[in-house]
Amino acid sequence: MQLPDAIGYLAALLTTCSFVPQAWLTLRTRDVSGISLGMYSVFTLGVALWLVYGWLTAAWPVVFANAITLALASFILVMKLRFR
């Protein structure tokens, strides 16, 4: 693995993991009052577009990061819609 790819995968791992505490807290407490519906809607769409971009350009760190981030952000968004 080349250094730029390793850096990309590490960045993907760290930024993606940053969503885990919010997802876990939301699942555990069902409290979504502090979550912005607008922000998560736009963010989730943006992540989906980054995923498509990564796939089309074969930028695998981008695909890796955004596939997992899309799942986590979508989960939080669904929880926001369900428990508001």
C-alpha cells in the first residue's frame, strides 16, 4: 500500500468513527432533540454523492469512508425522523 492510500484510509477511519458516539447515544437514549434535521438531511445527501464520486473515480479510501459514514448518518437521520 502506498503512503497516500494509507493516509487516506486512516483519515477515513478516524472521521467515520467520529459518528459512532452520536449513533450509540441516539440508539441508547432515543433523544434526538439536539440533532438538526436539516443538517443531517443535507449531510447524508452529500455523503451519498461523495460515495458515488469515489466509486466512479476508483478512489477507494473515499468509497470506504463514505459507505460507512452513509450508514451511520442514515441511521441517525432515521432515528431523528422516528423519535422527534
